[in-house]
Amino acid sequence: QVQLVESGGGLVQPGGSQRLSCAASSSIDSLNTMGWFRQAPGKERELVATITRGGNTNYADSVLGRFTISRDNAKNTLYLQMNSLKPEDTAIYYCNGRQFATRMTYWGRGTLVTVSS
């Protein structure tokens, strides 16, 4: 079992930056992929970005060029650097991790990011 805890959410002005963190309770080396998803009010949860254990990344078109996902295996932490934030980025952001060998998927409880002036 891996527990994931997100932090770093809050209120930010349009055009601003925010960094989210996701701390894992055990080594993230066991997680083949990790990612960030988000869910805006009244909408379905959607993929934001993913990163493999080898460092390959993938981004949703809506955040490409503005957001950067990274992982620090030594600190067992996943990050999401968000720049040039827009009101439409307002959502609860969830951390995710997947183990291919066990077919397990882990989720954090989410952190709210509000982009508003």
C-alpha cells in the first residue's frame, strides 16, 4: 500500500504560479507511473500530466508549455509546477500512482487550486 498526500493548493491570481507536491508514504520507485489529475466543479476528472519511472512525461494539451511534472525518487515526492495560471485551471488536483505488477492504482485526497483575482 502507498499513501499519497497532496499539498500546495490555494488561491492564486491569473498569470501566477503555484507548485503542488505529492508525498508518498513509501518508495515511489515501486510506482511505474505517477500523475496529476484534476476535477473542476461540475466536470469529470481529467488527466493533467504523467511521468514514468524513467522520466518520460505526457501532458494534456490544455497545460502543455505551462505546467511541468517531475518526481524526486530520493524524497518520494511528485511535483507539479504550474505557471501562467488561468481561471479555467481552477480545480481539485489529485495525485495518482500506478504499479503495473500488482495492477494497483493509488490516489491522494486532492488539493484545491483556485485561480481568481
